[in-house]
Amino acid sequence: MKDVRLDQTDAHRPASRVALCSVGFAHEDRVVLDGLSLDLAVTRLGVVGRNGSGKTTLARVLAGLVAPATGSYRLNGIDLARDRKAALGEVGILFQNPDHQIIFPTVLEEIAFGLTQQGRRKPQAEDMARATLARFGKAHWEAAYINTLSHGQKHLVCLMAIVAMAPRLLILDEPFAGLDIPTRAQLRRYLAHYTGNMIHITHDPADLAGYDQALWLDRGRVREIGESAGVIAAYVAEMTRLGEADDIADLPG
């Protein structure tokens, strides 16, 4: 399945147009993405796949952090890898490890940074950062040092920094991995503060409850795409079948 067109619209939230044309990407001679062609109007899209299927690389391409090695990618008609200034208003990404995103020592500085990158002066950016903290009920975090925060709290700082910038599309790259059940539930609740479009990339289909559409990525290619319930059911059935095999016990000769 190489060429896909899928529209999903919401009367209250203009969709983000995601267009990939024959996108390829390799790492150390290993093909990670293999000729992906998609044309999607995204509001809420889940992406599932096994470890090593290319999900994180796809997330980085979608966020404009890396350019495709072959083919092309546009978000709402913009080449994000070439136009980083425009990308700041179009897309944000929440990584699995918040330490890969955070660069400033205090919460206020971290949240204000993206706003200054969008062109706000420092006083305005800090006022907007304070407003975001208040919106999340975390005004008392303003002067907190990030190195004193828990893993889940760091995730929330990253989310608040993205929400403050108000991008049209948020990409979640396994944000719940490694979190305990209460922290996962809390972060899921805080995600409700983001009202834009969302692409949630995960290996756990339980994370995608309530998503309208889903894409199953397998070895860098689209295995299946469509209505979420059907795609997730097919993915779970295949993962269950693979789990019943015993290839993990086989040692190389």
C-alpha cells in the first residue's frame, strides 16, 4: 500500500494537511522509511507499530527535524525542514524522553524560549509563559529548577512549552513510555489543554482510545490505514500471533 488519501475533518478544528511523497530515510545503510506516500487531512491520527518499524524517524520527519533522504514532505504546504521559522507555528513534538527537549534550568525559561523563537520579546514571552502555567494550575512552578522535577513533571513542562506556542499540529512520540499508571493518567488529562490537531505515535494501542483514524507502520511502510477500530484490531491480532511464536528463544548458529 504505497499511495493513500484520507480525509478526517472536524467542524471546530481545521485539519492539518500532511503530504508525504515517496519519502525514504536510511540510517547506517538500514532502510528506516521506505517510499512512504500519504495525503492526510489530520485531526486525530494514531500511528502504531513494533519497535524498529520507523515510528520515531517518521515523527522527526513529520516535525521537520530531519528532511527525507528521498522524496518530499509538506505540512499545510510548507517544507518544514527548510522553513524552520514557519515550522514553529505549524508543529510541536513531545518526545519519549523530556531530557532530549529541555535546555534551560528553570521552568519559566524553558516555556518562554519557544515564544522568543517565534518573535516575541522576552517580557512578552515570559508573561505568556506565566499565563500558560496558570492555565495548567502550575503557577507555583515558575522558578522551579527542572533538575528537581520528576520524569512525569518534566514531560508536563515540555507539553506546556508546546501549548504556549500554539502550533496547529502536535506530534506525540511514545510520550507515555516508562511512566507509571497514575502519571500516564495525569499526562493524558493535561493533553486535553491542547486543542489543535494531534498525531500520536505508539507501540501500545491502548494509548489511542478515542482516536478516529490509525496508521499501522511496518518496516518503514504503511501496512494498513483507515478507521481506528479496524486498524487497531488488525494490529493487535498480528501482534498476538507473533507473540505466540517462540523465535525469541532461537539463538544464532
